[in-house]
Amino acid sequence: MNNLVYFFTFPALLFSSIARTDFSVISDYKLLLLNASYIILGFLITYIWGFFSKFNKSKSLIIAISVVLGNTAYLGIPINTLL
């Protein structure tokens, strides 16, 4: 049952929600710039922290990527229902 929801119904729900979305509402450049700056700043802070914590380069990169690109797939439904 979990695989059915995860692999079939959830992507179908997101696809149908995105298909009905008016993208002129969410094409605000200030929002995109703020989001991009958050990702870059979070990545740099985490990478520098990993470097000073004596992690090797690959481990620091993995930690930094995990921090800024977490699992946010389930945020799509609440955001789409607000739009």
C-alpha cells in the first residue's frame, strides 16, 4: 500500500496540482532570489563548518548538500493548495 501511494498516487496528485497552477503568481523574482541566496549561504556555512570540523572534502560536501537540499517533496501539496 505504501509503495502505491509513494510511487503512483502522490506523483499523480502533484502533477495534477502543478498542471492547474497559474505560474504568473509564483514567478516573483524577489522570491527566487531569496530562495537562491538561502541555498547558497546555507551551503557555504555548512561546508565551512565541515572543513573546520576536520572532515574530509567529500564528507563536508555531502553534509552541505544534505542540509540545503533536504527531502522537501511533501511540501508540494500544501503549497499547491495555497495557490
